[in-house]
Amino acid sequence: MNYKRTELGENIGFTSFADKKFNTCFVCIYMITEMNKETVSDYAVANSITSTVNSRLRTIAAMNEQLSELYGAHLDSYANRRGDLQFLTLSASWLSNRYAIENEDITGKMLEIITDCLFEPLFDEDIFKLGKKNILDCIDAEFNDKREYTISKARSIAFKGEPAENSSCGTRETAEAVTLESVREAYKRLMETARIEIMYVSPDEEPRVSELFRKRFAGIERHSKTYNFYAPSPLKASSELLTEEFDVRQAKIALNFKYDGSDTDAMHLMCIIFGGTPVSKLFANVREKLSLCYYCACRMNEFKNTIIVDCGVERSNIEKAEAEIMRQLEEIKKGNITDEELQSALLALENSYSSFGDTPGSYVSWYFDCICKNSYITPFEHMERLFDVTKERIVAAAKTVKLDSIYHMLNKEAE
């Protein structure tokens, strides 16, 4: 794999990967901006529109026909968040030119479509309504997936008063308030001020790709800001509880913890031992041994120095489950970590990292994460670093973990 990174302009990075084992090309364009309640839905709607039509392919039918002719090429867009920042992403995948039946320049035609979508999006009334509906559907889908809703609500409590308390698509209220004009203005502002990261994966090196983006961005008057991905969330003076009641069969809980992020590698392993595998302390004890929940797992947000533990439980078992979760954390703090638990955590990571390079997306995901952390390291180098982590470091990291807040989704009790 050949890896190259260049700067195309003010806060515009271009990273390319050439790997001959692939038969497709893949480009992912990240537009990174601050997470703001006033603009988050405008940006999400605008981004949704970019993968639908453009000023040349002005209808969905025309776009789909063109993509179909290019051997089933694909366009997509989505909104996400990391730290206190919103990520608007436009991506595309297509068959490499080497497999074109009649020697067509598939890459050239796809690059024309992608750059037209990015630099000449079509914001008319009909397409705007569709983009707005897409974002409203995404918001509804999160609410209907009660586990994801629980995690989202837990985050909003943990990050209250911080940009990260907002959802990447906003709320129904902010999305309903979006107008065609506000979306147009938001997209113009995004192209002028966002940090741009372009990731390109192909079987062969393609210098024309970076040059095309360089020329197109040269036509935009940029005044981009410098964004900080790492934004630790302060621990609350006392833990906070939010409870909601819904017409659901299963209650759900989420516990937010915050920690000192000085030893990320040790904390990473601590989280896996705590609740990251089927042999973790939470799974083995809270779920299997004591049967207090249907699932119990934790996830780490190293950009905010937080850990979320979420469970599906019977309402009558909430207090017992929470007590056992806290007890298992205390066990780690006391140094009660077996060699088997540590080796299982390392093997789980090793297995996860072994798939690196199997798909174009794995290159993009890993190295974009490196860009966010400003730490360029391969998965294999990172794995070697993790194998050097001692139990003592894991225990020291665990001792910095403190409960910040709790969310309860309660099922309505029978009358």
C-alpha cells in the first residue's frame, strides 16, 4: 500500500492510498465544522442534498441513470460528530478503469459527478424538501431505535452546555425550522470555513484526482478556522439522573463516566476488560452470572474523555444492575484483573486490527482517525504499543474513572 498526504489549500488535506488488491476506487470527503444548535440541521440537510443531484444531473432519475451506466457506481452522504465537531461526509465508490469493458474512463466521469455534487449542488424546492425529509427520517429512526436513543440522551446529559450535547442532525424542532434559503447560506458558509479532508483509495496512483480538487477549491474564497478535535468534558460536581418513561417492553439505562485521558492506551484496554467483549466483566457478571440485564457493554469516546455503559434491563433490576456495574469497575480499580481477561482484550483488538486493509473503507477510517488525533501510526504499530501496556497502567487509568450522570428509559408499569 502506497500512502501519500498533501495540502491542497488552506485547511484542505488530501490523503491517497494505492493498493493493487482492490478492483474499485473510493473517495470520502469530510467537511468538518463546529457543532452548533443553530446550524446543525441546516448543514445536515445541505449535505444530504449533495449526494442526490447536482447542477448538471438535475433529477434523481438522471443521477441514477448515470451511476448505473458507470457499472453501478455509488454516491452517499451522512452527518456525524466527533468531540465537539460536526462531520458532513460525501463519499463515492466505483469500478476501477482497468475493469472497464470498452476502456471507458470511469474514474474521470465519476470525478466529474463528485466535484459537481460538491461544488455545484442543486438547491431547488423539490430537492430541498426531499433532503429535509431525509434528515427528519434519520432523527425519527434514532428515536425509534431505543438503544441508540438511550445512548444519545445519555450523551446530551454528559455534555450539557457543550457543543457535543447536540445530535449530528439536530432535533425535529431545528430540522423543521430549516428553509431553502438557510440551507443555501449554510452550504456556502460550510465550503468557505470548514476544514476539508479528502481520502482517496484506488488500485493505482491517480495524480489527477488531487489536482482536480486543488483547482476546484482554488475558485472558493476560503477563510477556514482551526478546529480542535480533542475537547475533554468536565466532570459534574455531583452525578445527575434523567428519567423518561415510554411505552416500551424493556427498560434501558446508560451510565456516563469521565476520566483523565493521560494514558489512552491503558484506558482503551480497561474499557475492553470492563465491557468490550463476551468475556468482559460486565458481560460475564452483570449479564451471565447474575442475569440482571439482556445486554451490557461500554464504549469509549477518547475525544471527550468519556465512557458510556448501556444496558437493557427489567425495571425491577435497575438498581441491582447499576450497583453491579459500579462493583465491577471497583474490581478493576483494586487490580482484580486476571491474565485471561487481559489476554482476551488484546486478542479481541488483534482480531479487529487484522481486518485492516481488507476494504478501501478500512484505510479511510483508520487514517482519518489518525488525522483527528494528529498521530500517524499503523494499526500494527498501535497493537505493539498496546501489548506493552501493563496491568498497573490499566489499574491507574481505571482509578481516574468517575461517575458523571445516568439516564433511565423506563417502561410504563402495568396499572
